[in-house]
Amino acid sequence: MFMLAAPLLLLLLVSFPPTSGAQIPDKSKVKETPIATNGQPFPWDRMRLPKTVFPLHYDLTIHPNLTTLDFTGVVRIRLDVQEDTSMVVLHAKQMQISNVLLLAPEDVRPLRVLEYPHFHQLALVSDKVLTKGRSYEVHLEFAANLSDSFHGFYKSSYRTSTGEVRVLASTQFEATFARGAFPCFDEPAFKANYTIRIIREPRHIAISNMPKVKTVELPGDLLEDHFDTTVKMSTYLVAYIVSDFLSVSKTTQHGVKISVYAVPDKINQTAFALDAAVKLLDFYDDYFDIPYPLPKQDLAAIPDFQSGAMENWGLTTYRETALLFDPEKSSASDKLSLTKVIAHELAHQWFGNLVTMEWWNDLWLNEGFAKFMEFISLDITYPELQVDDFFLGKCFEAMEVDGLSSSHPISTPVENPTQIQEMFDDVSYDKGACILNMLRDFLTPEAFEVGIIRYLKRYSYQNTVNSHLWESLTDICNSDDLDEGRMKQKEFCSKRNLNSGASKWYSDDELDVRAIMDTWTLQEGFPLVTVEVRGREVRLSQERYLKTDDRSLTEGFLWQIPLTYMTSASSTIQRFLLKTKTDILYLPEEVDWVKFNVDMSGYYMVHYEGEGWNSIIKLLQHNHTALSSNDRASLIHNVFQLVSIGKVRLDTALDLSLYLSRETEIMAVTQGFGELVPLYKLMEKRDMAALENQMKGYIVDLFRVLIDRQEWADSGSVSERMLRSYLLLFACVRNYAPCVTKATQLFNRWRDSDGNMSLPVDVTMAVFVIGARTPEGWDYLFEKYRHSLQTSFKSRMKIAMAVSPLQYKLKWMMEQSLNGEVMKTQDLPDVVVSVSKNPHGYKLGWDFLRANWNTLIKKFDLGSHSIAYMVTGVTNQYSTREMLDEVRSFFGSLTEETGSEMRCIQQAYETIEDNIRWMDTNFPLLQAWLDKRNHRVAHVDL
């Protein structure tokens, strides 16, 4: 599944929210005997299903009615009985079950059905024992309403260009929602084959994981589509859609048919996605050295979709914004994000679908890998997208959450559906990808590739835990499976034998990958490495980085850290594995400066003790290009994050930021904004206008030369174009006169042409933001929004409308998004968070979240990334004790059923406490530094 990320541009308006996780006590076992709905004892008392019976094959027929918005179905499940038992326990949620039969070798007999809704479980009880090793099937008939949320088998709708509303039905089963569509063993380790049939009206089509083999006519003018049997897979990957979509198709070099489906009015926006999918599926087929096992891969753009996309095997589903592309109206960042989403879902066809985690505690084996593979695949298939410029941002986002005491280990116990939903967060995705990147750098890319291919081949169609991956990456040249025709492995190992110096970290002793990586996956947080240079001696120490007053919380943590460093004397990357709390390195000669964590390929921060930071500031002031742009971005990030925990004074960090007036690379520039903008965003929520304006003035001055250099046109590389959008939006939001003048002119000309004038795509955001400041401009944008079929264009209008100073418009916009008629409810989290970052709207966002809490958790589901994004996004710029009390008072009044145990609530409290601490400590320092600088600047002007 692809989680939605806030667009890069929103950094200016929205500092990145932490996402979710879970601290719910383990209630997976019922204290007393559970009671079924009919008052009888329920024969199973755990949330996880028993291992006595496994499904082998599902025969599933589904008949949705898109007029009455409900569905009926029949499922027949072939069972593998592992132990003698008289009951079959499986999942079903909010459906009527009838006509339940056991098909035994000797006869067909009814089974007694008990329901326990608290665990979404059904017990099918037999009066005769089901004997181990014999063949049985269970038959169940069921009926339910199409869900009006975004999961299970749910209703979606769209408006055609002529204004007609059309309905379709689609599925979203990850993580625990297949049970809402048909009775099943809804846990990832219960893999089985599926043979699916869909009954539909002639005006619709049906698609599923596998190709259609035939269509049968039924009485009552109905058709039944029969789909081929799937490979062995988990329930959460089953998918089917009944709609009036159109499609376009191509075939890969490996003979796989790729089709992109969309609503008829938007089928002309599918060409880019189709080409990308063909290119990427071919890339993975070759890279993993394992053929994609299905005959087809469909990509479907769903009008209502909660996350970014979903990797259902053979039928991946997407938000329209994540799949549709219009060369005239889509931006460089649209192209990058769309390609990344497709790369993510197609990587899952191997990581996740072919090899699946045993249980949701190791979700990162799916999501961390898919996130990581986005960057590996695009670097090779789309070098022009310069995807490497954006990887670091993922690690910074992960650290934002991972630096709080409410964080969780990458691999962490979960039981109930809320906890499972909460695993879909920045730790599983982004931290997962960052530690894989660190491991790849550590082992060498060649050894890493050989190891992951070995992992995929060894565990195809099976389920895995963390240790299976580490074993596959260990000792890859001494393994007994070299003879399985693995060309890449043979080639790599023969080269390594010729050149024994190829291993960079260790000599002949075997590297213990598991011991190293367990320190990164089984404990939460990340290390802060402190470096002190004394002559040739480099003293190293490690501790947990944590934003807290309570230093005892940092004790007891130890990582095995693959350190890298370079010095003023040598740009050769040196390597050292730090396994202990402290250690000492010796340099061959004394140096002017040392930079640890080269290119930030490691998931850790670095603090330079003594004169360390001053020598780096000097280097950046005089010769910043001596370091790579990733190194510069990581220094900006680290120094400001170290201010938060009192390791570095704020004036040191601000002195370092002065070099940014000469910076031109996107990662370093956006990181500069990412550290400086939140400082005034805190002040906007308090009565501090003078200091706030001083701070805003400083940032505009810092980047003025770079802003003035931007053309109002679509030229340059992807990174240059994204930087242009970013800078012009910032300049206009900050009322920088040349920008406001130009944007106002362009908006008026665009409006006078009734939207027919072609605006440069890169500047539309800046133009719309200025246009949305007046009631007439806002209304005009809204009219265009209503009638546009171009999804990314609409997204930009929506954000511009949400950062308008017109409070009554902001309130109306949130209400409209909740209603879902004109503005889709799927976009509500973005709208609420954008309004909350808006200095004119932050109270409105908070009031809206409170007033509509129960509706929101029903629509978006407890524990979901959407809920966490709203909770943290609405509150993470508060910095007063009054607001902390108000936030605590509301969330403290919730029950467990309404979300009181969600990790995002703890994250919200911690973030506000950190903001309060930051303002108390640094407010006077910031004032003094800005005053001193203004004084200096004034003297220069004289």
C-alpha cells in the first residue's frame, strides 16, 4: 500500500506531520469465556485464528447490486485439517451468514454457526470430528451492504462531464477488511488459491486479480464473469471491481499484458502510467531474476480511495491523482510522485505478494522494501527524474516520529485491527527504506542484490519473519544454493574471490548481519553519534536521540552503527563499524574538518563537539561545494534537530544557515526551509507578530537571490522545476512584492481568458494562492475546481483555496469535503491539515476535528494513517500550555472505542510539549540573533 505523502510544496504551508503507530495494551485474549451473539459460549477466545485448519482454495461468487448498494455471495472453502477438530473458526464482519454446510467425503451436513463480532469471528461447529489429513469443504452464503467507507467491498461514485453521477464498487482489503466482503481466514499466513466469479449487469465490466476466462448469461439479464484461478496468496491481496471503466493496454517484453483502467472521461490521461508500468515491470522481472508469475497486471484509477495505492496481485488500485497524468497540466512533481507510486506497487508484486510477512508486526518487510525499491528502480529506469535528490527527505520524516518516546520498533507486536492499521506509518515505510539503504551501502549494492534475490527465491509463495531476510543476506558466497542457476550470485562471488579486498568493513571473519540489523529493527529510535576531534584522535560515542526532558529514557540503547566519514585531507570514504558505547579512531594526519555519515547513507545523526561545528560552518561559508548536496542537507537537518535536545545553541544553527544564501540544490534548499519555516509557524499561533515578521524577513532575504533568478516558465530538469514551484510559492505566500505582482497579473489574465490561457505548470500553485486571497478569486477557482477533470490541477486549486485568509471559505470547504458531493471526502485530511497550518484557520481546523471526530473515525477507520495525519497535522504547531491543556482535555475524554489508545495522540502531546520547551529556551536567543543580524545589515547598508 502506498501512503500519501504531503507534497514537497506543502512544506512551506505544512511542516511534515508525524504519522501513526500503536500503544494499545494487548487485549488479544478474552479474560472470560466469550459469548456468541445467540448467548451461547463461543469456543475460541483469541483474536488470532487457531492453526488447526488451513484454507487451500476458495471458490467465490459475488453479486453486487449497484442500485440497492448491497451484495450477496457464496463461498466454498477447501480445507487442510492439521489436527482433529470439531470446529472451523474464520472471519466475517457485518454480514448475514446462511446455509452453512460441511462437504465431507461421506456426506453433506449443516454446521452450527456461532458469531463473535468483537473479534469478527465465526465458529462453524460440527457434531462429528473433522479428521486430520481428510478432505473437507465448507459452504457459506452471505449478504451485506456495500461499505460507505474506503475499505472492504465499498461504493465509489464519480460525476461525468455532463454532470451525471455514476456508481461503481471496488475493494480494499489490506489490512483486515477482506472479512467484510466474504467469510475467510483473514490473516496473511493463511495463503490459498482463489477462483472468483462476479455477477453483473451488461452495462458494467468486472475485473479481478486474474484474467477473465469466460462470461455466462444468467436469467434476469445478468452476466457472470469467470476468472482464472489465482496463485497462492493472502486474503488482503484479493481484489475485484465492478464499474463502467475503459482501458488501454500494452504488453511487456516478458509477455505480460498491462492495462490501465479509468472512468471514461479520463481514459485520455492514462498513457504515461501505461508506459511506466510496462517499463517498471520489465525492470523488476530482470532485477529480481524471477518472472512475474501472472499473465496480466491491471492498474485501476478509483474515484474514491483512502491511501495512495494498493498492490493487489494482478490488479493494483490507485487514487486518480496517483495514476492519471496530463502532459499539459501535470507538473514535474506529479510525474515524479506518480512514477514512484507505480514503482512501489509493482515492487510489492515480489516483496509482499510473492513473499509475505508472517504477521503484521513485520509489515516493514513489505513496505520498507517497496519504498526502498521506488528509488532503486527509478534511478535506473527514469534517471531524468533525479529520484536520489529526494531519498533523504524520507529519512528526515522518519526521524521526526522516531525521535519521540512514543515511537515503536520497526518490528513490533500488534494484535487488534487498530494496532495493525497503525503499523502503516513512517517507521514501517520510511525508516524501513532508510535502514535497507544503509545496509546496501554497508554490504555493497552487488552483495545486497544477490542476497535479496536469494531471499525472494527461497521464500516464494511463503511467509517470512525478519531473521529470514538477515540469513539470506549473510555469507552469500558460501551458501549451498549457488548451483541453482543464479547467474548474478555466481558472477558476484567469482569477482569477490579474485579481489578479496572487495569487502569494505571486515576481513575474513563472517559478518553477522542479523546481530547488526536486530539493533535497528527490534529497538525504537535511532542513535546520535557524538564526534570529538583532538589532533589525530577522533573520540566517538553513541546515545539515543530523543526529544524529552527525561534523560533516563535514553538509557539502555546500543546500536551497531556502520559509520562512514571523510575529511579535509581526503575525499575517500572511510568506514568503521561502531559496536560499543564509545570508541576512538586515529586519522593518518591532522585535518581542518571531518564529516561523518557521508551523504547521510546511515540512519543516524551526528553532533560535532568542541570546535567541530565551527569548522563545518567555516567550510560551508567559504566552499560549500566541497561537500555533496546530501551532506549539506544532512548538516542543516542535524544542527537544528540538535538545538531541540540542547546539544547545540540556536545561534550556532542560525550561523550555519547563513551559507544558504549561496545554495542552489533542491535537497539542501528545501531542508533549509524545512528547519526555518516551522520556527515562524509556531509564532503564527501565538501573539508574536514582531518576531514572526523578523523571522519571515530573514528567510526571504536568505533566498532572495535564488528566488529572483527563477523564470516563470516550465524549463529545466525535474529538480530545477520542483525547486522553482517551491520558491515561487514561498515568495508569494510571504508577500515578496515582485512575486505577488507577477502572480496577480498572471491570475487576472488567466481569469480573463476564462481559464483557457495556458499557465506554466510550475507556477500555477503560486498564481492560485494569490488568486484565492479575494472572495471573487476564490469563487472563480472553486468553479474551475468543480468542472475540471484534471486531477493534479484540481489538487493545486484545492490547496490554494485552503491557504486563503478568508475564514468563512475555509470553514465551508471543510464542511463540503466531509459532505463529499463536490469535494471528495478522500481529500478531507489534506484540507483539514492545510486549514490548520493557515494562520487564519488553525482554530477552525481544531474545532472541526473535535466536532466531527466520531464521523471521521467511522469513515477513515481507527488507527488509519488518515486519522493520524489529521491528529498530528492539526496540533503539531501548537506551542502554548493552554493549547496543550485543550488538546489533552479533548483526547482524554475519548474511550478506547473512539481512539483513546492511538499512538498518534501520544505523538501530538509530545510534539506540543517539545514546541513549548523549544520556545521557552530559544525565544530570547532567536530575538537576540535576529536583532544583531539586522543591526549588522543596517550598518552595511549605511
